[in-house]
Amino acid sequence: MPDLGVILKLLFMVVVVMAALLPVITWVERKQSAVMQDRIGANRADILGIRLLGLLHPLADVLKLFGKEDVVPLGANRFMHLLAPVIALIPGIITLAVVPFAGVYDFGSGPVSMVAADVDWGMLYVFAVGSIATYGTVIAGWSSNSNWGLLGSLRGSAQMISYEVTMGLSLVGLFMCFNSLKLQEIAQAQDTTFRVFGFLQTLGFVHALPRWLSVVRLPMWGILLQPLGFILFLTCIMAENKRAPFDVPEGESEIIAGYHMEYSGMRFGLFYTAEFLEIPVIAMIVATLFLGGWTIPWLSTQRIVGPLTGEIGVGAAMGLCLILQVFSFFAKVIFMIWLQMQIRWTLPRFRYDQVMDLCWKIMLPLSLANIFVTGLVILAIQGLSR
Amino acid sequence: MSTAALLFYLFAAMTIVASLGMVLNTRNTVASALSLVVAMISLGAIYVLLDAYLVAAIQIVVYAGAIVVLFLFVVMLLNLRMDVFPAARSRLPKLLGIAASGWGLWMFLRLLPGSLPAISPAPEGFGGFRALGTELFTRYVVPFEATSLLLLAAIVGAVILAKRRID
Amino acid sequence: MLVPLEHVIALSAVIFGIGVVGAVTRRNLIVILMSIELMLNAVNLALVGFSRAWANPVGQVFVLMVITVAAAEVAVGLGIVLSLFRNRDSVDIEEVSLLKW
């Protein structure tokens, strides 16, 4: 039986994401697009006259979807028709098990790591679970017994399995830099800073860096070590989500609603939830890998806990640090959600052949080149600093 | 019996049921493919229970996540809906085939107990990606590179086979 | 080890047997290909079991090779199925048995 700590951490992640973040994200989508497009957005839903700026719209959406009739098309496979949105939803939820929302703290009885499942192969688990999500798209269109559905399903499945390849390869450079697949370790490795001009000393141009130059330090975040990896990974994982400019499978103006056309009521609600659930999951993974996760830039855990331990004791210092770092994590998650919304409402939809060209002809060679250059640089640094 | 051993037998049962479902399902090809996915995922779980973590992840990513999707893709592309074939000439080869493999399996299972050497304990980090990666890139780097050539040949072959003929 | 090695190998043998029955009995070419994949999976399970029992990573390295070969074989096999379907409009193997005795 898993112990209480694991269950509590898992509950925290699932409850925070599904109950707190998810409704707000549907509101954010409407309001952010409205602000970008110079209109007001949805703000009519109210309870007894209290409007709350449109924050009640997610509730109105859910109530509406529950009230709709469940239509299953004639000749469709009923079991698979029901199974597809469930398969689309579950991988998003179970990815939350390996995301660290805070660091490793020692309250006095041994280190406690704030991840539900602190496994050595965390990112492999994320890839594996992401591959299962493909089946939701594959089965949905086929089981609908409709031409548009089949077309959307074919496009969606081809797009998803293509972008999985580049998704994995674009992260290999990051794994080489941080030497680990464990998300908690990758976040911890980003807890330090590095001297910006340190390369001058490594390459041998100066014997020792002067003090005024070595003060300029940047946090050792993944995005600064692997900028190309960040861009590639973000593109690929947004293409996996079939959102942003990559929503050809559900292209509204081309194939009506694509693979989830024959879904109504809460079954469509499940697809909708799955798509919007992936947004914070993507935000969390990108924040952990590239934006330093729960770390606060320039304030490593040691620098916070050290001075405070003398004042208020180890336990309280660790607790305060925990709260600060959880806030830092969610601040980065919110930034990434905002960024994804910006991208979605700015770029027009790609054509299907443009989507596939982008993956196989542009991003795959770029990710391989990224691996190659990263390996060279790491070898050079190791060789020169001997 | 510990929880993990119980989980092993549960996943073993699931694998057998799913593979039987795949083989015996004559009406719906997509349902066969989905049973295959269930079989592969439960095999992945068994690999995790046998300490082969990297192999389990690759099994799910490659097998369950790409190969069976490819099967489903072809089924959907060709729109193979109902598995209705005219009756075969004779049912004898089918029955003989089932009888032969059943007999072979029974003989094997009879001879199995007591025929295997003793078990050695596993070192720390066994089956993790670090240990396996080290082996793969040092002792077995030639087969590793050879499989990449094999994949290149397969890609070229598949593209040529699936291309529409330019008549 | 979690369970006796005999149980792992027995499971592998049973899955292999089911795969053989599928490959020999069924007429749908795609199901035959899937049965072959099942046989390969059974072999992988045996390899992983032995690798764990004797603490030798070579078994798992071989499993990675088998998975790669299986992926390549599926790609080419499905290409063949596509070409066959375009020519004969059927994936029934009884229809493509001209060279049978």
C-alpha cells in the first residue's frame, strides 16, 4: 500500500489542477482572447445577479453539458464511442504524479521530496503516458461512423505520433546537461546560478575572472542552457495537445469538428476537459524542465533556509521555504499557461502538410543537431576544465 | 504473497485475456488491435515488476504507443470494417494447427519445472536506464548502430511500398 | 525475484502459443501481423525474465533490439498490406494463395 505522504501529494496535485486551475483556465481562454481581440468576452453568467467578471461561465458550461442529450450516431460502436474520451482524459491526469511542486526538505526526520512518485525515470513515464493519449483520437473518429470523424482521426493520430519522436529527441540535450531523467533532480540542478562570463575562463582567455565580471550570474535554468531545445519541445508538446496552430484534427472551418464531431453533451465535455487539462500539465512540465520548476531565481534553497534557521529553527525555515517555492512553481505555471493562450490566439492554423513538413523536415533535423552540438559543448567544457 | 507478486499474477491474467481477445475476435479488427494494446501495456507493467524499467518505458512508447497506432491507422485508412470472409475450403488445417500448438505448449509446460538454473541476486540500479545505457553504448554499440541502419532500410522500404504508383 | 522464474517463462510460453494459434488460424492479414507481434512480445518477456534472474543486462539490450526489429517489420509489413489492398481490394490471405500447392 502506498504510504500517506504519496497519497496526500497526489491528492494535492490532482485537486489543485482539476478543481482550481481547470475552471480558471477556461475563463482565462475566453478573457485573454477577448482582451487580445479588443472585446469584452463572456460575462453574462451570474448567480442571483452576481457576475464575478465571467468566472461563473465554467460552471454554466458544465451544467449545460450535463443537461444535453447523449447522441450516439447510428451504426457507431457504442463501447468505443464511450471509451475514447476516457482514454483521452486519463493520461493528462496521471502525468501529474511525477511533477515536483516543491523541492526536497528535511524537517528533521529525513529528506521529504515533494513529488507524488519520485522515480528515477520520471520523464520516460511522461513520454509513455503521452503515447497512450494518442488512442483517444484514434478511436474517437473511427467509432463515430462518420467521414469527417475518420478524417480528423487519421490526421490527428498521424500528427501525434510524428510529434512524439521530436518531443523525445529535443529533450535529450537537456538530459545530457542535467545528467538525469528524474524531474526532481532536474529541478534541483536548476537551483544554482552560473557566471555569465565564465566561458572566458574556461576557454583560457583569462586566467581568473575579475570580481566585477564574476558577479554577473544567471540562474542555471534549462531555457538558458538549451534555448533551441525549449523552442522545439514547446512546439512539439503543443502539437501533441492538438491546440494552438496545430488543431487540424479538429479544424473548425475545414472538417467541421473533426474527430469529436459526433460527440455531444458530457462526452464532448470529456474531450474538452482533456484538451484543457493538458494545458496546465504542459505548463508544469515545461516549467520544471526549462524554467527551473519550483526554484526561485537567485535564491537557492540554501540561501533561504540558512539565515532563517538561526532565527526560527529548521522546521519552520523549511516550511517557509516550501511555501515560497510552491508559489514560485505556480507562478511559472501560470506564465506558461498565459504563453500557450497567447500562441493559440495569435497564430493561424497550419495546413496539414505544413504540420507534417514542420515535424519531419525541420524539427527532427534541428533536434538531432541540438543533440550533436550539446554533446560537443559538454565534451569541450569537460576537456578544457581539466 | 506480497502485493507486488499479486500484481504480477493480475497483469499476467490480463495479458492472457487480452491476447485471447485479440486472436478470437472475428468481427471487429479495431477491437483486436485495442486488445493488443491492453496486452502490451500489461506486459509493460510486468516488465516494471521484473525491474526492467527502461525496457518497460520503451515497450509502452514504441509498441503500445506507435506500432499499434500504425496498425489502427492502416485499418482506418483501408476502412476495413467487417471481417466477413467467405468460408474456407476445409477447417482441418485450422484445427490441426490449434491442436499442434496446444500439444507443443503442454509438452513445454510439463518439462519446465526444475529445468532452469538457479537465480542470482540483482545488483543495485539493475535495469535502470543508466546501467542499460552504459551497456548499450559501450559493449553493444555495434548492434545499436546496426539497428539504426535497419530502421533506415525499413523507412525507405515502407515509403516505396506505400507510395501511389505514378502511372 | 518477485515470482519464480518458471512462472514468467510459463506465461511467455502461453502468450507465444496464443500468438502461434492466431498466426496460423486467422485469415485477416492484419490480425496475422498482430499475432506475430504478440509472439515477439512473448519472446521479450522470456528475455526480460532471464535477464532479471541471472542479473545479466544483455537480455534487456537484446529486448531493445527485438523491439526495434519488430517496429521495422511492422512498417514494412503494413506497407505490403497497403499495396496488396490496392491491387486485390481484400486482406484475406485465402485470396492471395495462388502459389499454394
